[in-house]
Amino acid sequence: MCGRFTVTTRDTKKVADRFEVELEKALGSKLMESAGGRYNVAPTQEVLTVRSSPDPEEAAQGEREALMMRWGLVPRWAEDLRVGYKMINAKAERLTESRAYAPLIGKFRHRCLVIADGFYEWLRSEDPKQPRQPFRFTVDGGEPFAFAGICTRKEWEGDWLYSCTIVTTEPNDLVARVHDRMPVILPGPEAEAAWLGVDLEAEDAVAMCVPLNAGRMESAPANPRLNKVGKGIEGPELLVVPA
């Protein structure tokens, strides 16, 4: 699974150029508050996503838009936002069977990129009395990348609530040392464009949900403070194991 990740860069131009989207125009000050310099992104928080324009003609021409979405998909039929906490991840193997995801996976409006530059998984100690050790996984030396995401919107308290989930798959050799699942990381711009494509069928979308080549990834122990989420548990010190 993927239960925590990072978006440490504050270089919005770099992210905008990398994912071919206008960030500052779309998000304004909210971008700096919610999209950059984050070392402990957790479920129910807002995350930076990129999706195709909802207009089919514009989408077919590659037009994209950036949106902040709540992490933890809240289906239209949900009566309580808390259901989203159980839907932070979607297993690739069950996308076409799930009541929540099957109606979405085959529609370009409901596929998105979730922007990150690292994610955490936890290694359980052989001694059950000892805390779990978090590890941070990065791609291409820490460059920004995109998780394969599924998203939807729901009317909530008089406004539209946008929410998303991160698709997971079996782990590659590197992640398997720590966990039995990993997030689907799209391997580059071509795959990202395909994931957002208007003509991508559900079966082909599922076929894209495979482990990233382990040779492109690195891992390192992170600060055990990450075992908790809350006010003040944030900052670059979370990337380093204290002496």
C-alpha cells in the first residue's frame, strides 16, 4: 500500500514543466501551502493532482489542469467522508470488480496523476515491542514522479468535493524487502499521457498498473517520528534517522 508520501520541492515551475500544466494560475497561494515542501503527506489531506481537461475535445489535444484533491476517494454514494480513509489505495487487480472503482477506471475524467517525489513504507521489527522503521523510496535520484490515481467528485455541503485514491500493485524487488505492495508509479511522460488519454479502455488502464523498474529506485531509512501523523510532524528532518 501507500499510506504516506512526500512532495518536497518548492520549485513550482519545474513541476509545471514536468507535468505540462499551469500550477500557479490554477492554484495560486494554495499551491505553496498544500503542494510544496511537504515531508509527511497523509490520508485525508489535500494532494496535488493533474488530470485531463474535462472537455473531451481539449483533453484529446492534451490539455490538462491541476487540482488539489482530498486523498481518500469518497464515492458519490458515500454518506460520510470517513469512508475515504478506507479508500486511500486501490488494488490494481480489483479495479474492474470494485463497486467504487469499476465505474471510474475506464473514463478519462476519473483518472489522474498524483504528484510526489517519494513515498514511505514501514518495516516491522522482529521484536513486536519495537517500533516499525519507516523507509523512504525515491525515483531517479529524487525527481518528481506521478502515481497512477483515480478520482471523482461529490457534492458536499453545497460545493464540489474532489477526492482521489492511489493505485497499488505487487512490489518490485526493492520495495518487496519492506512491504508486499507498492504504489503504481507511471514510468514517464509517455505513460502519464496514456493514463490521462481519452481513448484508454479500462482493461488497458489496468494493464498499465505494474511495478516500476527497481533499478530506477532507491530507498533509505527515515525518521521514526513518521510513525505518527499530527501537527508539527513535518519538515526535512523526517528524511533522516536521528543519531
